[in-house]
Amino acid sequence: MSDYSDAPADKMTKAYIKIRNKRAELKAAFTKEDGELAHQLDILKRALLSYCENNKVESVRTDEGLFFRSQRTKYWTSDWDAMHKFVIEHAVPELFDRRLNQTNMKQFLEENPELKPEGLKIDSEYVISVRKK
């Protein structure tokens, strides 16, 4: 595989677009086939859950393997203002995931260049974007 360091810019651009298009083609084919397989798995999952419910069991061992059901609970809020107030009132910041909203943080720093939260790390890098002519 070439490193393209001596190639003219137009040839690198052409190669980039060709490779990107091939990857998109492969991804589309994979996504289609994977979607069909995921659909089949969903049907089987529902059937296995029904089996557990109908037979009043939590797990089943077969010659092919073991399946079991477990309960998964998800939490979310429809009122972020009330949730923020609750978190502050009860001093439970651990209820939130530890990540920053990239767009909002960038905007905040642009609007407040004199303010920088302690411990904030910033990593910037140049990236290449290529568009077909």
C-alpha cells in the first residue's frame, strides 16, 4: 500500500473519493444484511421471552445452550429543569453521565474566553474533508 506522499493532489483526491465510495457501498450492503439478521433475532428474542413467560421459568438449558430472561430498567426525564433542580437540591450529581456537550462547551468558551473550568481538557486536531467535484 502506497503512502501517497509523492502523488499529485488530484490523484490523492480521486483515490480518496474512490475508497470512500467503496466503503459506503460495503457499509450499505452490510447494513442491509445486518438489519435482516437483527430482525430475525428480534423475532427469536420475543419467542424466547414468551417461552419463559408461558412456562413460568427464568432460564432454560438446552442441548444447544442456555437462555434466560432478566429485567432491564431505563430511566429518563421529560423535565430537565426539574431534574437539574432535584440533583442540586439532593446533591446527587452522580445521577448524570460524566461527559460534556461538545457544541455547548465550544460556544460557552467562545463567548467567555476568560473563563475555563478547572480540569477542562481540550484536544484539537486538523481533519480532512473531501467533496466530489
